[in-house]
Amino acid sequence: MSTAHVPQQPQHTGAAPPSDPPPTPPHASEASRLLCAGVYLDSGYRDQVIEQLYLHEQRVVAPSLGFDAARVLAHALRARRQELLWAAAVLGLWVVGVPLSGGLLAFLLWPSLLLAVAPLLRGRAAQPPWYRWLAAFLTRWSGRVLTALALLTLATVALGGGTDDDSGYGSGYGSSYGSDGDDVLESLTDSFATLAEPWQAWFGIGVLVCVGLCVAARRSQFARVLAAELSPRRFPDAAGDPAEQAEGQRLRRLTHRIRLEQHTPLVMYHEARPFCGAGEAYDTWVLAVELRPDEEKKQQPLGNRAILDRIRPLLEQLRVPAEHAGPGVRDRLRRLEIDECVFLPVEGLLTRDQAPYGPAEFEQHRGRAVEEGGEKRRHFLRIRVGGWEEELVVTVFVRVHTQGRMLMLEIAPHVLTPVRADFKDADRTSHRFRNDSPFGRIAGAAVLVPGSAGRSLVTLGRGAVYVWRLLTGGHAHALPDGPALSVRELASAPAGSTFQEMDAARYLRSVQDRIGRGVRLALADAGYETGEFVQKIVNISNGAVHIGRADNSSFAFGDHARAETTIGGPQPQKGSD
């Protein structure tokens, strides 16, 4: 019986309970790993990452909440280099194969281009317009039909259907299938078959086999990348990542700038996109309260800093688990992050390096911005919760301003939804390919061979356009610009799962409740009337909110709400829905 109580003894001594493991750094988070895998899966997403972070080097990077944008860029450039090399190899085989096959492979070039253009005509939308869908459908099936005819011609010539020899298998094959004069398909193939010799057709088939080997090798390389440096076990080791070791002065310079900007509390923004990188706005609202002195209390000076300092301890209490829960609590609120950030417009800078990211410069901006209530330079209390391995990020920006015996409270919640489902399934895709049967691998590569020439041309064409834009765009010496897109937002799913939506709502409700309580206590401490202020905030339509009860104060909520003052007891509050 005594041994059964041995594990409980440390709790009764002065030893501290087990502490939580350290938080995962952004460069090793699951969100970073999935984004790095996504640049190998989706060429369109890869091109957007390179354009935003590498081509437009005059643009400041958007805040990277829970991930490392520099590591995603390194893998995007690596994936593009590999794609261009494989495209050049495949196109080189086609160039060599056309004359070796006596021109027979040339009949496959046009349908190959049609198969490659069809996805471009359809677009990236899940539900494209009917005219795009129809154009892609007709183009795809035209390519398939022409591919079947070209392959049939190649097989006919290889089997001797195009020779003038009246003996052997080839003659019998040609006579047995060419006897019916009404068979238009056989007439076409026989006419094409006279253009080359059987040995040339076999050379063409050999070239197609080599192309298939290249396609299979490229798919194997992608599977090896996911099973090696992008595996959950090895990804946290950024020093051993081959993509991080890539050479290039431009990449090193931009990597340094991105890692300096992406997690700093000083946010350089574009006027049209101030919260770029934080996700979708979620019920943004503004509260205006008239400050009415409480006759029974002595009024104290009430500044913006005093209100924020009253809110912050209440938010920090959300990290504390219940007393009966013990040390094993895993709720994400225990790692709630609270900091202060200052938003500065990027206009006016001559170079990207002039942004005041230094600690002393930031403190100066923070000290001035917290009380000034400016339009362009804005101070926010930022509350962030990174759930689901940094895939679901909830960020609440709080701004307080007192002016003319009025208190203005701005709350701008943002939700960053999880990573796209196809990116999250990258491990499954890699595992399925690595464990597939030889026949499955051959069939998967064979299906991609007909369109390989067109896809290679499109890939090399995109590479040429990118090089032209890089050389002639003048981005290196352009005036600094704010972030246009966030690579994390580009890879976000339209919505999360039911559990994730429940968690996001819980995080937001908890934070908003503490913010409302902190403001109410700050008003009471300063000697102003509050009544029951913001007992429970409920989301309703049109972005407005409803306050459970408010006495002797004026409030305005939402886009079309009106402020009503209640005197002499609680009355129904008026406002728009």
C-alpha cells in the first residue's frame, strides 16, 4: 500500500509541478511544414509565393502568425528549380524523339498542348463559370481523342501496318483491318502510317517510355522530399534542411529581411490592407461610451494606457487552468499571447531598410501612439491564440481612445482558417505513392505522358516570363510597398471543421468578455458610472452586438446602431439589427 503513494509524494513537497513544454517555434510549426509541402503540390500557389516574397522585393512581408515565410520561400524556389529541370529534360526527349520517330511523335504535340491548356481554361475556382468549364471540357476531350488517334497511328506503324511488304504479320494486319473501305478511322491511320518505318515508330515508343520514366522519377523525388526533410520528425531541424542551404545573394538578403519583419510588433501596412496576414475579419465592432461621472465617487484621470493596463491582467488570467484540473491541462488558452503592436503606413519610406524595427524606435512609436488616437499610426493590444498546431489562429486587435468625455473601444477579431485539405493530405499522398505497387506506379506515370510535352512548354514559358519580369520590373529599386497578399492566407481553407469553428468561437467569446470586463472596471476605478457593463456579448446580424444591460450610459454598436441613454431604470435598448 505504501508503494502506491510514491508517485504522489512530490506534490506534497516544495517541488514545482511539471511545466508545459516550450512552444514550437514558427519555423518548426506544423503550419510551416504544410505550407512547404504545398509549394511542391500546387504550382500556382508556388508561383504566388515567389512573386510576393521574391519578385516584389520592395514589398514588406505580411505578419507571419505561427509560421516562417522565409522557409516557405526557400522551398518554393527549390521546388521551381526542380520543376524547371524536369520540364527541360522531358521537352528535350520530345525534341530528340520527333526526328527519330520519323515525325510520328509530332502528331502527339498538339493534343499534348490541349491537355496542358485545359486546366488553365478551367481556372482555379471550385465552381468555375459555365463558359470556362465548357471550354476546358471540350479542350480536354479533344486532346484525349487526338491522343488516342496518334497512339493508334504509332502502334500501327510499329506493327508494320505502314510498309509495302505483302508478307508477314504487318501485311496481314494491314489487310485485315483495311479491307473495309467504310472505316474512316482505319483509313486515317493507314495514311499516316506510310510516313515512317516500323523501326522509327519503335524509337518513338522508346522515347515515350523515357518520358514516362522521367515523370515517375519526378513523382518519386517529391515523395522522398516529404518523407525526408519535410517529415514531422526531421522538419524541426532547419539547419539540416537542403532548401535553407541554397546559395544566392538575393535569397539570403530577402530571407534576412523577411525574418526581421514577419514577427516584429511594428507592422508596416498598406492603407487598403491594414490587417493583411491576420485572416478574415470576424465581427469587427466599435463601442462608443459617454463618460458620466459617478456622484458617489471621486473622478480620476482616465487615459488609454490605464484602460489597457486594466484589461491585460484579466486576459492573462485566461492562461490559468482550473484548480481541480491539475497540471495536465492542454487547453490552448494556456499559451495565449498578449503584446502591443503599432501600425505604421509604409508610404514615405525611400527604402525597405528604413523601417524602424529597432527596439528603441518601437518604444518611441508605442509611447506616442497609445495616447494620440491617430488615423495612420495606430496602437493596438494584440491577443493571439494559435490552435490546432498553429493551423487555426485567432487574433483580436483592441484599440482604446478617450476624447471629449467619450470612450471609443475598437475590437477587430480575425480568424486564420486551417491549411488547405490537399496540403494537409501531402503525407498521405507521399505514403500512398511510396507504397504503391509497380503496376500502379507505371499506370500513374503513363497517364501523365501524353500531356507531358504541353505541361513542359507551359512550365518553361512561365519560367521565361518570370525571368523577364525579374530583369525588367525594376523591383529592386522601387519605393517600398505594403504587403499585397499573405502566403498563409493564400493557403487557407474556406472554413474549418466543426470542432475548429467551436474553438474559434470559444476563444473569441472568452477574450471579448475579458475585454468588456476590463473596460468596465477601468471606468469604475476612475469614478465613472457603468452599471452592468457588457455582461455577455452576443453576435447578431450585420456585424452588430447586443449588450445584456447598461445603465445611465450611451452606447453605439455596429454599422447602423444608435446610441440611447436610459435614465430611471433599465429600459429596452434600441438599435439596429
